[in-house]
Amino acid sequence: MLFSALPLLSTIGADLPGALLLQSYVTLEFWQPIVFGGARILVIFIAGLVVLRLVTQATNRWIDRFKDQEASDPRRQRATTLGNLIQSAAQYVVWPIVAIMMLSEVGLDVGALIATAGVAGLAIGFGAQTLVKDVIGGVFLLFDDIIRVGNLVNIGGTIGTVEEIGVRLIKVRKFDGELVMIPAGEIRTFGNKSIDWARVVVPVGLSYEQDVDAILPIIEHVATEWAEDHRDILLEDAPQVQGLMDFGDSSVTVRVAVKVKPGEQYAAERELRQRLKRTFDEKGVEIPFPQRTVHAISDASGPPRTPDPMPADSTSDDSTASEGAD
């Protein structure tokens, strides 16, 4: 019986390493580090999402405190600008930290990885100087507080309303709806039409044939009526009718100017022009049109193409003749 059991024992002995290996995969000691490590990685990822969600909710709640204010109100613009900046900066800070912590759970040497990343970052920095310049320019632009969300700006010939200010890009919406992305590092000189005050400027052309002294009081009356109806946007007591500003080819130019709140100048100019046109039609004031004076020459033949030769000098001819006789 003992000898009959030997083949069975030899067979079991041959399969024993594979059985032990299979048994090691189903033990709690094998799966416990994997499960706990995966759970910690998942917790770290969820924690990153939660932090970003909290930052977004806090900044949105702060921005909503000023949503009842006018779009040009400095407090609303500052809150919107800083809120977007904080959300953008949180993205750049939270996700690298989450990635480093997840790699640490995998078992990588984070210290060596950070040192390597520092050297690689230095090399990338030399190759990405434009990106670094944009980021630094955007940070200083925000801290200088010279441009805000909602401002009407002119950047490199692009005129539009600032919709978003990020660490690297400024988004400007043009009047036709085009959204222009402008890197902050490329902004050197720009105009902001939404700071302190704006000026309504309406040039009015008058024909040379009409009495300007009689028309100037009409323009002043129209401007004064318009000002009485818009005291809420005026920053001056009354508009100025600045007399004759230019002598043009077909007209003389009179200009109306007045200071108003920023952002109100364009609607004010349109309404003031409409009132002037309506009043001119009632008073019979002529709007000038291009004129040209033509001088007609009665002799159609005109001067000869080749002029006649100059006559010879008689004195020189006599002296030449006497010398030839000698």
C-alpha cells in the first residue's frame, strides 16, 4: 500500500510550486496592499476634486454678492477678475500636488522625481520663455489693477469688452461677436475706455453758404435739451459747443463735447446726432454735401506742346560776322 501511494505523492510534489504560487495570489496578504493603495489613490483624487469644487463655490459665492451692481462697477469687476484668477491658480496648484501624492502611493521615489522635475523644468523654462513671459505678464497685469472684466479696451487695434482675465490669456469680445485671445505677455500698450470718465464727441458739418452764427444757438439748444434728459450720466454741468473746428472741402465743422460716465458715450453720441438731424430738418438747416468747382477754358486748343525757339542775339551775330570778315 505504501508503494502504491508513491506515484500519487510524486505527482503532488511536481505540482506543488504552481499550487503554492496560485495560493499566494488568493491570500489576504497579497491583495491587502493593492486594495488599500488603490483606495488611497482614489481618496487623493476625490480630495483634489473636492478642494477645487470648494474653491469654485467660494469664489462664485463671492462674485454673486456683486451681481446686482452695474457691469461697470469697480467692485463687481474686481470680484469677477480675482475670482477667475483664484480658480485658474487653484487648477495649477492642486493637480500637481495630487499627481505627486498618487505617484508616492505607487511606490515611486518622489524626492528624486521632484529633483528631476526641477532640472527638467529649468530646461523647459528656457524653451518655453514665451509661456513664462505670458504668465508673469498676466500676474503683474492683474495686480496692477489697470484692466478688469467688463472694461472696453483697445489692445493692438482690437477693440472690445474684456470677458475673462486669466494667468496667461485675456479674452476680448469684439462688437461683431468675435472672441479674441490675447497673450498677456504681448500686451505692451493698450487703451482702457472704462476708467474714470469718457467724452461724447459729435462733429457737425455745416455748409459754407449758411449763417453759422444763427446755427450755433440751435445746436446749443439741442445739446442742452439732451443734457437735461440725461443728468444721470453727465459728469459736467452742460455740453460745450466748441465753435468752428475745421474748414473742410465742402463744409465747416462744429463740435459738441461733454464728459459722461464710462461706457455711455456711444449711445449718447447716437442719440445726440439723431436729435440734431431732426432739428435741422425742422429749422431748414442744410446738411452739406460734397462740392467741387470746375474752371472751363474757352480756348480748347490750349498752348502749343512745343514752345517756339528763343530768337538769336543780334549783338552776338554782328560780332561773329565781323570776325569772319577779318
